[in-house]
Amino acid sequence: MVGAGSVSCAHRACPASRPIIRRTLVSVRTFVSGCAPVRIINRDFTLLWSGQAISLTGDFVFDTTLTLWVGTELVHGSAAPLAVSGLLVTVALAALLVAPIAGVYVDRWGDHRRTMMGADAARAVLIGAVALLAFLPAHTVPGGVLVAVVYLAVFLNTALSQFFNPARFAVTGEVVPEGQRTRAAGIGQTTQAVAGIVGPPLAAPLLFTAGTQWALLINALSYVGSFLLVRALSVRPAPAEAEPAVPAGVLAELREGMRMAAGNRVVRALLIAIALISVGVGALNTVNLFFVTDNLHADKSYFGILDMALGLGMLGGAVLVTPLATRYGHRVTFPLGLALLGLLLLAYARMTTFWSALVLIALLGPALIAVNMAIAPLVMESVAKEYLGRVFSAFNPVQQVAGVTGMALAGPMAAAWRFSHGSVAGLHVGGIDSILSGGALLAVLGGVYSAVAFRSAGAVPAAAPVAQTVPASAPESAEA
């Protein structure tokens, strides 16, 4: 904090304060460079992991708070499901429109570390600006304008993430030895689980006591922390190869990457399976808040606890699944995890009490870990490094189109059927749980399909081009 005696130095560093500032900056750089007394795999991966932990926690607070804010404070009644689905559609559209082009530029620029830093800096400024707006007195900004600003900020933040995520995917491959790939993937999933435990329970208290502005500020600061950690990485871009006299255009490079993804049997199977589960998850994300209040008869403040339970399940699941994936391979654990995920979601849709649903959500964790952990190693064993950015970016458009489909169907269906009830073969059904059941069956179908597709794809290539040069860990999430 700035003391009273520092007022004259508010806009410029006083000569007497410069040594203090210099020592402080040196201390910060020393801390960031060391990062932790115990290194995970190696120094650079420890820095990446630390940045992921900070930014993921901020993102969980941010996402859960916005869902609660839009669904319970800004919009009320039967329009609330539509408003929440609109928020989710905004995220999906941003990823759909930006991800393919972002993947091309990530591959073209080559300096993945600098790309990550630029994305972090831009996101910190963006969310920080919205936080400043939220600190204004109530009713200073009209409600409709505030909703529009929220949607715009979410769109831009998601767009910037489309540059950050494939760059991080590539950097992880540069710093993690090939034999440590599965371990790195498990660590990434464990980190996401811990962030899911810590972040969501903070959202409701922040929203209903301190206010949305604090969740926004926390998220902005998390990007600052991630920026500092990425900046401390020792990895640097490889010397640029000679470029052709007439470089290919962006669209030509994009088409080349899409052909690579569509022509590879393993990648194609992953894309189709992820599309199926993403339709169901899009529906789940749209109606889950109303499932908690209507079907589970719980207060809206309990919504974030479900994410915490999922995080706990993922934390335990990472310990269980990592040795299984190492022993049996990701071509086995991915379809099994996806099918189990669907069956557990089907059981979740039948719950009528919060605590029984909480147990099932926790049990989803190991299944979700098995799915998420498998994606990056399967891609890495099949795709050459010069295509990684574009192939990785192909997952987002496919996932988001499927997610938008699920949201577009679930939002109007929930608005129309939210309070509908009936009986099928003696089984009581309602509108919300029927939507969840449909999504769960799609996940089961994805598991069955991927098992058949992986078997028909044959053995893992003996000399995948990327395996010798650019191994990588799992992406932050399947984002399904």
C-alpha cells in the first residue's frame, strides 16, 4: 500500500524509492525464476504448471460467477435459461470463429512463448477494464448495456484464449521429455481438478457478498501471474527455416491443417467422439443451474459446490487413472472413460436430492480424467510438429459447433419444458432431467464409437514424426 508520505510520488518514482523498487523487482524475478523448491519434471514445466494453476483458478471463479450473475441476478423467470445459454453460445461462437485462424498464426509465428505472453497481457487488460466498470456505483450503467458488455468481454476473452491454448500445447511439448508425457498430462488434469475445488466455491460468496467486480479482478490478476511465469521460461524459438519464395496464404495453411486432421484416423475418431459428448455437455451447462434448483430442490448458492465435488473426483481420478493409462494405453482408457461418463450422467439426471447428486458428480471425476488425459498423447503420436497448432485448433471449432447445437436445443427446450412433468413406463420424468438424459446417451454413443474406431485405426505408428522432437502433455481441458 502507498503511505501518506508517498503522495508526491504517485505518478513518478521518487529518487529515494528507486532502490526499493529495484530490489522488489529483483525479488519478484527471483521468485518467479525459482518458482518452487521442488521442481515437477523440470524447471520450465514447473513454471508452466504454476501459471496454469493460477489462471485456471481465476477462470473457475470467473465462469461460475458469470453463470450465477446472469442466471439469477440480471435475468429472471423463464428467460433465465435462455440468458445462460446465450452466454455459453457467446463462448462457443468466439472459439468457433477464431480458433482455426489462431492455429494457423500460432504455427506461423513460431515463438509460442511470446504468443502466450501477448494473450495473457491482453486478457488481463480486458478483464481488468470490465472490473473497473463493475466497481462503479449501482445503476450507473444500464442493465442492458451491462449485459452487452459482459457478452462482449466473454467473446474477446475466449478469442484470445484460442491463441494461448495451442501455443501452450506446443511449449509443453518442447519442455517435456517424451517419456514424461503421460505424467505431464496427469499433472495437468490434477491441476484442473484442484482449481475446480478451489475456484467455484469462491464464486457464490464473492457474488452475493462482495460483488461480481471482485471475481473479475481475481481473474485479471490471475492472467498477470501467468504472464510473469511464462516470461520466465527458458525455452526460445528454434532458428527459422528458409521460407518458400511465395508463402502459402492463411486459408491455404488452414485447409492443409484441416486435411491433416480429417485424414488421420485417430484424430478423426477423437473429433467425432468429442463432438458427440460436447452436444450433451452443452445441454448440461445450459440447464444444470435449473436442475439444481428445480429437481434437486437446493438453493442456487449450492450450484458452485457441484463443481467443487467434480474437482475432488478429478483429483482422486488422476491418481487412479494415470497408472491405468500407462499400462493399458489411451486407446483403451479414452472410450471406456467416455462411456462411463455417459452412464454416470444418466444416473445423475435421475437424482432428486442434492447430496446424492453430489456423490455422482464426484464419481464423474475419474471418467473425465480418463477422457481428457488421453487427447494430447493420442494427437502427439499421430501428428507432425509443424501441424500441431492447426490440428489442435481443429478441436475447438468441432467442439464448439457441437456445444452450440446442444445449447441451442437445450435453451428453448428448458424454457418450454422447465415445469413439465410426466410418466414414461411408470418412470417419472421432467423437462430438465429429460434433456440431461439425452446428453448422457450421446456420451455413451461416443465411447462405443471411439472404441470401434481406434481398433480399426490399427497400431500406433512406429515412428510418429512428433514423438522424437515435440512431445506434449494434455491440453488444459477437452473443454467438453
